[in-house]
Amino acid sequence: MTVLVVGAGPAGLAAAHALARVGEPVTLVDKAQRLGGAPILSGYAKLIPSGEWARDAIGGMVRRVQEAALVRVATTTTVSAFEGEPGRFTARLSDGASVPCAAAILCTGFTHFDSINKPEWGFGTYADVVTTTQVEQMISSGQGVRCPSDGRKPERVAILLCVGSRDRQIGREWCSKVCCTVSANLAMEIREELPQCHVYIYYMDIRTFGLNEDLYYWRSQEEFKVKYIKARIAEVTSDGNRLVVKGEDTLVKRPITIPFDLVVHAVGMDPNVDNRALAEVFGVGLQHHGYLARGSAYAGMALSTRPGVFVAGAATGPETIDDSIAQGEAAAIAALGVVRTSAVQAA
């Protein structure tokens, strides 16, 4: 009997491969036309902390799964119904197929914050206010970092942190975990491509967690001369020629009004827009921010609130790619336990 894996980003790819590697059949379902999740579908550039291009690192994971004989892949497909109990579930897919499965692993990821919800910071009003995802796409496409309004190379770039994170006014109280490190990495990539460009990072706090402090925070300042300004940003406007970032430098307690060619929103991680529907179909809970709820972390890493249904990666909250992969493999082990237990009971 198969294990159903829903979502083919890093966590789902890792879970599917781990199960196939030990001889268990997998049905891998994704609503998109392509496998790979956000790193592939959103055109990420170099990943942290490895520095590998997303198309190579995650693309390799995609190829590994596509070549696995025990993995059945169903793209542009969703799960419309899920019934039964551990070892004896039945999933009905949007294409009408019925899939008997012993367990399910939800690796359904996240949604990038939509900067339209922060209008005072200029996104949607000025063409040269973009997101970190859009800058990643510029770099990964080979076109280089350019001002969308006229294609010129920017001479001054501002990166605004915590756009859609740690902001109670718009209902986003959580830290998105990766934005500080991603922004420092992008700042270095911009300076590497455009050595004459001045890059500023505006922050409330810097959270390059774990082992990333020296590799990104300090290296970006000391080697790449990226400038960090602790500030509260009020608005992004235009003087007719350049964008203008207005706010307060909170260290020296004075107002700031600084012109830039390009302003970049470091967008946070929102819950997957499909989470409410997913929770209803799979009979699992949602935590109060709208992510899929975990079961007891001490009883098992990948537990959801329903026995036999497991969760991994950014479906449960902001997560790094590396940790999403680790959680996908942990979920595979948990699902394997259900498979083997049900096989013994049936014997």
C-alpha cells in the first residue's frame, strides 16, 4: 500500500525519496505543473547556507524523485477527500482517482507575503519597489539586478526587512526566520554584480540565526560593505526621479529621508492559502496563525493532530530549506512506522 505525500517542495521531495529508497511505494501529489515548490516555481537564486543554485540543488532532488520507480507523481492534482484510519486510508484525487494509502504526509509549504498589504512602503505604486523574490528571479534568470521601470543598473539599493513579519498592525506577529539571512545574501550578490552600487539594509533586529551570523551578517558588512541601519520605516515615496525612504533611525533618534534607485521588500512567509481547505479534507488542526498544527513534538517530530497524517516543512510555520528536508525525512520514518505496523496487523 502506498504512502500519500502532498506537496512536492523540498520537504515532500525528501519524504518521497526516503520512502522509495527503503522500498515503499509513494504517491506524490502537487497542485502545480512542476515539482520543486517555491525554490523552483519562484525562481530562487543561490540558496543559504550552501550557496548552490536552487535550480541545481532542488532540481537534483526533483530528478531523483522523477527517476524513482516506486514514486508515482501526479501534478496539477489536489486531494478532494481523505477518509479512513492509519493503515487503511483512502484518498480521492481531483482527477477522480481513488488511492488506498497507509499514511499521508502533508508538505504543502507556505505562501509569500503579498506586499500589496503594506501599501505605505510603495509596492504596487512604484515600479522600482520590488520583493526579494523578484530580485532572486532577476539573478537566477541571468539578467542581473535592474530597475524594472527603465532597465538601468541601480546605484543605490535599500532592502527593507520584516515586510509581512513581526507586524501586529497587519496580523503578522511571527518572525519568518529566513528573511534576514536571505537579505544579507542578496545584498552580497548585488554588490558582487554591481560593485559601485551602495546597498543598505533597514532592520528592526537582525536574526541571522544559528551558524549564519559570520557568513552573512558580518561578511556582508566587512567584505561587501553593505550598510545596516536600525530604523522604523514610515513610507516609501518618490521625488520624481528617485524613490525616497522615510522613517526614523532608532539608534540616533533622528528622522531619515534617503533617495534610492531600487527598494526591495524582504517578504515574509505566510501560511499556505489552501491551509483551511487542507485541514478540512485531512481532518487536521490549524494553529492560531493559520499554519497546519503539529501534534506533540515530544511524541514524534512529524505528528499532526490526526493519527496517520504527518506534517513537515513550512506547512507548519516558517522554515529553512535544509530543515524542511530533514523534517520530510523524519515524516517518512514516521509514516514507515504506520506502514510496517499495519502490515504486521494484517498478517
